[in-house]
Amino acid sequence: MIRWFAGLFLLACFAAPAVAGPDAAAINNAEFKGKPPGDDKINPVIVKAQVLLDRANFSPGEIDGKLGENAEKALKAFAESKGLAVSKQPLTSEIWGALLATGSDPVVVDYKITDKDVKGPFLKKLPAKMEDLKDLKSLDYTSPREALAEKFHMSEALLAALNPGKKFDGAGQTIAVMNVPVKEGKPAVTRVEVDKASQTVKAFVNSELVAFFPATVGSEEKPSPGGVLKVISIDANPYYRYNPDYRFKGVKSKRAFKIRPGPNNPVGSQWIGLSEEGYGIHGTPNPSKVSKSESNGCVRLTNWDADRLAKLLKKGTEVAFIEREAANRK
């Protein structure tokens, strides 16, 4: 009988998961050991680095815990702003030390889901075709999970991994989230640079780089404009107006139509209008695709990055589109 229980105990041990998922303690206490991890799975060091970058206004885009293209771009821009050496290795001990010096608050904190978080309304399904969006009363989130992930600048996969078994649809639940900035206190920028090749947006106060964002900048079919433009409007929760003269790929309508506001609007939650008609910097309903897809000529950021940039701008701010060799594009 004793042997039977012992065998059952050993079987239970071997049946346990070999690798535990990420947790708040592992991320908050993460230390860089000198070699950057791969980008195939969530890593506590990268989660911590991404949050610290986000707080410093050097956005990695969607915080997903992976050392992907956008995280590498943000690390490079942050290093350049600090006068640190930039090499083929995106994360070094010097860059890690500079990130830690930006603040000591925990990067993962507890958050109690509120009634507002789960109240909705939520879309049952987001139509794939742009024409089908015009009949919706609003372009809301599709679930509390999507809304919470965006609120804390996270991928839905990272939110789920940090909170195993949680459905995110009940007020009063306590969940682990990224401790990202709520308020911004930076001065108005004097110039914005949009790099078409590297798919990035940089904001300067005089010559000082104060903010960085990964972006989707145009496409071969619909390239972004060139030269220096100016900000002519800044509109939160914009309507989207489609003009058939745009002739966007996949849109068959020969009549103009309007799409109501919401985070899943084609231009997301923010529109920064530029002085060339029809072009702007805006948000997106698909934050995971920033820098990894194409746009119809505009500059696309995550919703939270577009909102953050809008707070740094004023009408008349210069926006320069930088042309570089395609070979330099990451």
C-alpha cells in the first residue's frame, strides 16, 4: 500500500508542467545576465525591459514579452538617446542599467477589474471588410480581455499568460497587469520625424529625442507623402470617412461612407491630421501588426502610442518624412 501511494506521488510529480508560466515576481525581479533571450516565447527580462521602455516614452509597441522587431527598435532608439553604444546585440548590460535607472516601481502590479471595464458594449464580431463597418453603431472592443490588454499596453496572450484561468469578464477580480504610465508631463515637441524605411516615428524638443514609436508607414501601392508637413488637427475618437477616390485595396464601394468612432475604427482612437489632404498619424484596431503590415499611406501606431503622441503635439508642429534606402529597413 505504501509503495502504491509512493508511486502515485511520483507519477503526479512527473505529470506536473515542466515550465511554469510568467508571474509578477519573476518579472519584477528579473535581471539581465548578459545574453539576450530568443524571441519565440515570453521572457521575464524582456517584459521588464518593454515596460521600462514604455515608461520612458520609447515605446516597444505592444508589450508581449518577446524580443521582436519593435522591441529591438525601441532599445536602439533608447540607447542612442542616452549616448550608449549600439551594436548587433539589442540589449546589453549598459542599456539594461540605463533602463533600471529610469525608475524603481514594480513593472507588474495587481489591478481590480471595475464595473466600467466589463460594462461594454462589446462587439460580437469585428467585420473584416471596411464597407461592413459603416452599419455598426460604434467600433467598440470585442471583449473585456481586449479592452484590458490595450489599457495596459499588453498583448492579449501576455495578459492571459500572467492570469491563468481568468476570464476577465467579472468586476472585482484582481489580475496582474503592466504598470504603465497614466499621465504624461512632457513639453510640446517641436518636430516629428517619420522614417519610412525603418518604420519609426521620433519626437523631438529642439534637438532632444523625447519619444519614440514603432509604426506602419505606407506601402508600395499607397506610399506615405514626402517632405515636411505640418499638424493641422488633433482629434480623439474620430469618425472615419472613406472617399472612393482613395481606391483602397479590397474596398469596392463607389460611394463615400462614414464609420463611427471607437478603438476598432480603421484609424483607432486618435487622428492627427497632416497638411497633405487625406494623410495623418493615427491608431489601429490591430496593435500586434504595427510595423508588420502595410497602411494606405498614413502613419499607423498603436492606439495608446497615437494618444500619447497627440498629447505632445500642437497644431503647426512640423512632421518630416525621412527617405532612406530600403536596405536599411528592419
